[in-house]
Amino acid sequence: MALLSIKNLTIGYQTKTGIIKAVDDISFELERGRPLGFVGESGCGKTTLGMTLMGLLPDNALILGGSIGFQNKDLTQLNEDQWRRVRGKEIAMIFQAAMNALNPVMRVDEQVIEAIVTHHPEISSNDLENRINELFDLVEIPRARMKDFPHEYSGGMKQRVIIAMALACKPKLIIADEPTTALDVIVQDQILKEIKIIQQAMDTGLIFISHDIAVVASVCEDICVMYGGQIVETGTKQEVFASPCHPYTKALLGSYLSLDNQYSVIIPDMREAPDLTLENGSCRFAVNCTRCSSICKIGIPHWMNISKTHRVLCCDETITGKSQ
């Protein structure tokens, strides 16, 4: 049985001009102990998905449809009191802005202690001390620095504290939202390796959110590519990155600079932002798609199977695969 099962989830934001669908009819499953990566440009709905799984959507956000199955309950039906018992204990998040996620006037160890005591008020002083020491050792922060304030830490150390807080109650699911943003490449590599090692050691499910293709590939074996609030392609990283099928995935990969393609980078001609108000199921990438044809203008995108694990959402049957 899957740890997390999302079916036809749609999330909108109420604005002055109407409802904007930030996440539109997405479905996927996550097995326990598996890392799943979400990659796409800013505004594609990745963070909205993460905040939904934490019950932290803003007041103007609405769950318009679908379900989120987790631990034999539907998270879309929880009230705030029920969310408080889940958030941090069963599902935890590694936020991208470490400094904003830490209280500047509390010592670092006190903040991690608070995360534990909130869900386990019965824990003994001895067990609490052992757990704190274990967490700081796990994220490789010297115990001598435990009682420092956040401003005394480097960016990498702050991010390690956020990871420790996320792991404090041994959650079943961890959501990592751009966890290495603003870190230099050396520290970024260290943090990514730690996240992967810890996730495997604790056998937790991991949803890793990033706009950086290389970062996602270094952590996750399974990938979902998002555009305009929709998952447009999904598969193993070998399938998605080596044999991309959706035009957006190809554009995303073609614009990525590496030592192998430094002289052949393709800058996608993205003329328009996706229309998040579409109600008829039309393709949101059509206005920017180099393969857009008359079929795309009248058809509705549907899932096509490329392999048992590789699928693409498109109108054009000639891309490859067999329609469901």
C-alpha cells in the first residue's frame, strides 16, 4: 500500500479576477522509503503542492477537488486541530528559507526541543537530551554549537538545523522545498548528500521540490515534471532525462547548462505564461509548444504510456507511446 496517494487534486487561489488553478487535476503515488522529485519553473505549482501536504495553504487557497490519502486518512478533510497532530510528527517539511524558518531570538537547540516536546510532551529529560544529541550528530553540527543563536550559524548550518527539526519526530514523509537555495555549490552538494543518506537510513518517503534538474537527479530516482499546475511527464530519472517526450521537458533539459552542452544550450521561446484559468482541459503549454498543431487546439491532453513507469500528458499521439 502506498504511503501517499494523491488523486485528481486541484487547488485554486481566490483572486479579484476569479479562481486561479495553481494545481490542476494531478495524481501520483509515493511508496514508503522512496524519493520522488518535482521539477519545473517558478509558478508551476510545486510549492503549492508541498504546502498543501503540510496543511499550510493561505486563507485565499481552496482545495477544489481530489483526495490526499495518507496513513488511512484523507488529508483534505482534516481540520486545524487534526493538522496540528499530523504536521511535524507524521509529515515534516524542510523549508527553503532557513533564516526565515528559525526564530532569531531563540537558541538553536531550544527550537529543536520545541519541535519534539510539542508532539511528545511526556518525553523524559534524559531521552530528550539523547534525542537532541542524536539529531545534531546526524546533521553534523558540533554539540558545542547547539546553544548558539541562528545568526551565529552559516547558511549551510542553518539549513542543517532545519533538517534536524524536520527529522525530530521521525516523520513518515518529508517534503524538501528547494532546500539548497542560496547555498554555494560545495555546501549544496554536502546538504544533498546528507538528505539522501538520512532519507535512506530512516526509510522515509521524500518529496523533493526544485527548479534545478541536476539537483533533483542527484537525490531522486523518480521524477514528475510540472508545468502550469499540471504534471506533464513522469518516470524514472533515466527515462525522463535521457528520453524526454513532452515538449516542455525537452525545452527544460535543452536550456540546462552543463559541461557536455555548454556550446549548444537552447533558450526556449516562452512567449506567454500559462493560462491558469482554463476550464475546458485545454493544453496549457500550447501557446509555447513548437509541436502545437490543429489537434492540440481542439483536443484535450491525455496520458500516454511510454513504458510501465514512463508517462506523458499530451494531445499529440505521434509523440510516442500508447494512449490509455
